[in-house]
Amino acid sequence: MTTARTSTATGAVGVFLTTVAAAIAAVAAYRLARMRRRARILRRINPQLPIHTSFFSRYSPWVLFSPLPRTWLAAFPGGWELRDPIGPFRNGIDKDYDDGTGGQPSKPAKAFAVVTPDETWLYLADPLLVHKLLVTSHRDFPRPTHYYGSLIGFHNVLVDDGDAWRRQRRLVAPQFSDRNNTFVLAETIRLAKSMFHHWEAVASASTTSGQTAFKVPITYDMSRFALKVICSAGFGFEVDWPDRIPPGRKHSIEDCMLKSARYRLFLKTVPAWLWPLFSKSAARAIEFVSEFDAHVEAAVADARNPDVLANGSLLDALIKASSSPGASEEGALSEEELYGNILLIFQAGYVTTAPTLNGAILLLASDPAAQDRLHAEAAAVFGSLEDASCASLKDLQRLPFALAVMNETLRLHPVITNTAAWTADSAPVQSLGNLALPESTHIYIAIRSLHRDPDNWGPDAHLFRPTRWLPGSPKDDSAADLVDSPETTLLSPKVGAFIPFSEGPRACLGRRFSQTEFVALLSILALRYRWSLPESADPAHVLDGSVGVFLLAPSMQNVVMQPR
């Protein structure tokens, strides 16, 4: 009897497992057929386009939330895309790329496609097509707002499209004005002096007598510096170096802003009924988000109070513009849009500027001639570090080499690794240059590849050479070759070949904000210090980091500062 029951149970389990296996095989076969059909259609209408197939997209829920290891998923047909998690963003689509077929790697064209069972991903590094996509035909290829929205979670000028985007842009764009940039400049110089004082105070307490050089955790400090500038010039919060906790608060405003952004995503993506499973994380999330919201609510209330003097911050200007009678006629920002744009200003102002400052300083650490040129340029404009507090926006126009360093850093190490557009699910086949794109095609501009292509930048495209941006300037960076013009205009690269702030109507509104902060800080840094890498650092790898869906995250590095 027992044997018969065991046999029956074993048979039932076997039938169940067989059924599950058959269902999985049927789903896999169906998805494989869909993938091949999509690839076949794309090849028929684009015979010149290199096309790869991948059973999974690296961004699909099958990958992001699968309990299976990525190495297992990579074993599926076309799984080569998962073997290299940052694929074309690191290697560049102009490089030889192994498609996993076992054959010799080939050199693709300036565009190639990856076809999955559900959608097509077009990777683009052709400057003319990039310009067409972002500028001349931008209405035909909207942003995938559903995708950006799932990442950011709030309505703002980045996420929205159509009339909602145009209305918000009319209100938000004018607030990035010379008035605000003047505030950015003043706060950058004030915070830089405070940072220098802190560095030297810490160094004097920890170094031996007579030693003047000291080590600085530059990646961390540039992250903190950019955070403080956006706190102050973006939101009007009172910050200094090091962090200070306001009376009645548990955390510094810097920590609240930084950690609330991270924890807000947790609260938005994890259902409330699951929070008890993450009791510690949920408690910290609620604590930081609540405290950040209290800071913002107080700042918004002050900006709306006619008895409180304007502080020159972006937040103050944005609220006053949105509350004006003219704004109500055009359509003022809703509370959700106001809050969404506040969060966007913080993320864009901090997440992008910090890695650029860090990257430039690390690149210059191995280039003392470029540092000396920066010093000579800054000394000619500011005179001394003390006199820099009187600098104006017009003075920054006389610092072309500093801006050239910024451009060259962004060329080699763009913080935004790609930007996206798409053809809607129901759209007919659309043309982009000589390409025909069916529905559900996501278009990704591989910015890193675009910026390093020798066809755009010459045979030394892989080298850090800021002087490539200066008209008539030789290849070396010696101080003797300073450009004579007090307001030198940087050279314009090939159309579509340099897009660190994107191009066209959707270009970054905060470009001048970022440039003002970068040029001011780098110039007075060179005015005060020389710097180099620690002996243990490898110059070839100091800027190694991880590449996410859109952003470069640098690894932590130090530099050795030597006061001049």
C-alpha cells in the first residue's frame, strides 16, 4: 500500500515537473520565434545595418528581477549582451565587439541594433544622425517618458513630453539666468575657500612638522562640494564645510538631500505592505525623506512669502515665476510638477557635476604643465585667492583653458553615458537618415563612443589634450602658450560629435550653472595648489568606475595636494 502511494506521488510530481518544463520550453520557443521574426524584418528594411539578437534585454524585468544568475541567463541564445554588463558604453561601438557567435569580432558601422523578443535597441554613434535625432527631427522621436518616469517617478522637464513639457520648460528654463549664475559663482568661491581651509586644518593636525603636502579624498570631497553648491545656489540652504546639522534636525541638509533621493526610490518601488520585511531600511527611508521634505516645504514657504527677501536661488526664482500672474495664464506648475522639478534640479546639479570635477582633477594630476597653465590663467584674472571673491561672470570668460579642460574631461569621460529616444509602440516605420525603424525601437546614443571616435577627433582622440579646444593653440599645455584674447571662444567640434549636455530643445537647462561651478573651482584650486596622484595609484585606471543605465559612477580616489 505504502509503495503504491509513493509510486503515485512520484508519478504526480513527475507529471507536474514535465508540464512545467513543457510550459517553459513553449514560452522560450515563442520568445525565440518573436526575436527571430523581429530581426528578420529589421534586416529586410535595413540591409546595411549590423544586427545582433539577444534573448533578454539587459534592462528587461527578466534580467533585472530574475533570481537566476546573469551567467545562466547569458547562456541563452544571444546572451552575449549580458556577459558584458556595460557592453557598448565601455568598449565603444566603433571598437571590435565579440557577438558571442565564436567567429572573429568584426568592426560594426556607426550604428548597430540589438533585437530582443519584445523590442529593438538601436545604438547610435553617427554624429549626423545624432544631430538629426536630437535637433531637426526631435518631434518624430520622443523620449521614452514611460521609461524615464519609472526611474525618476515624478513629472518634470526631463520626464514629460508634448504640451506638458513645453509648459514646464517655459517656466523652468528662464530661471537658469545670469542672476542665478552670479550666485553660483559667489557660492562656489566661498565654499572652495572653506574647503581649502578645512583641508589645511586637518593636514596641520595630522602631518609632521615641516611637511606641506597632504592627501585629500578627492572623489568624496568633489561629491560633497557639488552637493553643497546645489544646496546653496539651487535651494538657498545655508551650508558650509564641513557639514553642519541645523538646530532641531537629526541630519545635515546635505545628507538629507543625498540619502532621500536614494531612499525615495525605495519607498516608491517597494509596496508599503512589504516595508516590515525591510524594517531598518524603511525606517531610515522615512526618516531622511521626511526631513528633506520638511526642508523643502520651509524653503517653498519662504519663497512664497512676500515679506522674505529673495535669496537668488533657483528654487526661489522658480517658485516666484510659477506664482506670477503671467504664469497662471500660461499654466503654472502643479505641486507635483514643482516638486518633480525640484528633485530634478538636485539630481542634475549634483550627480553630473561631481564626477566631472573629480575626473578633471585626476586627469590633471598627471599633467603638471596643464596645471601650471591653469594657474597662470587664474592668476592673470583673479590675482590672488583672496581677490577671487570679487570675481564676476565676465571674469570667467577670460578663463578659456579651464573651460577647455571641462570640455576635454566630458569628451573622454561623459557622465551621461547615453541618451534615449524611441518610436512608439503603434508608430509606423520611421526614417532616421538611411535607417528605417519599426515600432518599439529604442534609440540609444552611445555618447562615449561618439566622443572618442577618431573620425570626429583625429588620431589622438583617446588622449587627454585640452588644447584641442583652443584656436591656434599648439598640442602642449605649457603656460607660455596662453591665448592672448581676453575672451577666447572655444572651437566648435563637428555637428553632433560632442553632446555632454545633449542638443536641441531637450538640451540640459543647467549647462551654464555647471560650467560656472566647474571653471570657478578648478581655477582657484590651481591658484592655490599643485597636485599629484599617490605613488600607489595607477594613472591609467584612476577613472575606472561602474556604468549604470545612464550615469558613470567613479571609484574613490585620493590626490596629494601641495600648496603653492
